[in-house]
Amino acid sequence: MLGENLTEKIKKIRSSIVAIGFNPNPQQITIIGSGFCISDDGKILSCAHLFNPLNDDQKKNLKAFVMAEERSKELEAYKWLPIELINKDDKNDLAVFQSQGYKDSLLKKVNLGDSEKVEVGQDVYFIGFPYAAQLINDGFGVTLITNKALVSNVKRDGVNPNHERNWFILDAISNPGNSGCPLFDLKSNNVIGVMNITFRIGSRVQTNLDIREPMHICAAKPINLAADLLKN
């Protein structure tokens, strides 16, 4: 794994990444974020903040957009699989879902790393479905987006007496839809975090419009925070 280049590493994990959405009606899908497979039986890890604002009907119609077929190079087919919430941790903004029908897809688990070993300056990358619905509507189809970054800072919980690591600050731009996607260590290709937040400021160009411009800062939850959640 260490001798592989980034292109080879991305190929190995592409089918593990999913978009998450729901059906507001039978003819429409709303995509709210990303997730990734963490087990051989189709469990998906993502962010709790994607699930919490949904109403009961939206929660019942929650789905994962999963790679179903690789027809040729750069030509893939996806399909929607129903998913159901298993457990969530609101404090750490993490949630686990069970997918149905995963055996008829290419969904496969990623390898989880140890986020206690992450250091400032470490090379990382994340891959998800930012602006997925917009890209589909604009004719680009299903588009997995990869971003390289480095760990800019490691934050520790100032309230918890154990002062556990609770944020990785990254030198990258993340966009809406990346919430819930995996953060990979570039060397090992193991997941070390879950992308959670992007920082934005008001537009200086269009001050009269409600436009938020991304700052070159984003943050992820360390994967070790999901350890207890994944045991249940």
C-alpha cells in the first residue's frame, strides 16, 4: 500500500464512498451529504447533522447512492439503496446506517486507522460528493471529488477531563455535500477522520446576495471518536 501512488489508492476506495439523500417525492431526490462503508455487511458511517433535521417521512425515505457497476475506465453506474439509522452520537456528530441490498452493489468497507497517531503536517485527502445534485443537474452526472490537504492543527476537547482529540483542522476547501465523507491518511490509505465542517465568510464581491465564500480551512472528526459507536 505504501508504494502505491494516489491514483491507485483512490481506485481502491472509490466504491466505498456513497452519497446520502432522500425522496421528497417519487420523481425527485435530494442529496444532503456523503458517507462511507465501514463493514462487510453494508454499514455506513456519516455525520449525525445530516440526519437530525429531517422529518419522519424524509428519514423513512433515506437512501445511499452506491456504485453498482464499473463498465469501463471512468464509466460507472450507480443506484440508490435504502438505508436506516442504527445509532448516532450527537456530541461527536457521527451516525451509523445500515444499507439494504448492498450485496448487489460494489460497496466495500474501508480500512480504519488510528487517529491518535495523526500529526500536524501530515498529508491527507478526502473524497465525497460535494454539490452532487447541482453537478448532476448541470449535466456532469455522478461526480466523486477528491481533495488533497494537510493537517494544520489537532484540537483537543477543552471541557472533557480526558481532553480527547476532537477536531483535525485541515488546509483545504471543503464544500456542502462533503459532510460525512472519509478523510484518508495519504501514506497508509486508512481512514483517520470524518469530514464535518467547512468555514465560510460573506462574499466581498456580491455583498447584497446571500453568498458564502469558502475559506481555505475545514475540519474533520477523528475516527477514534466513532469507536464506541461502531461496537453497537
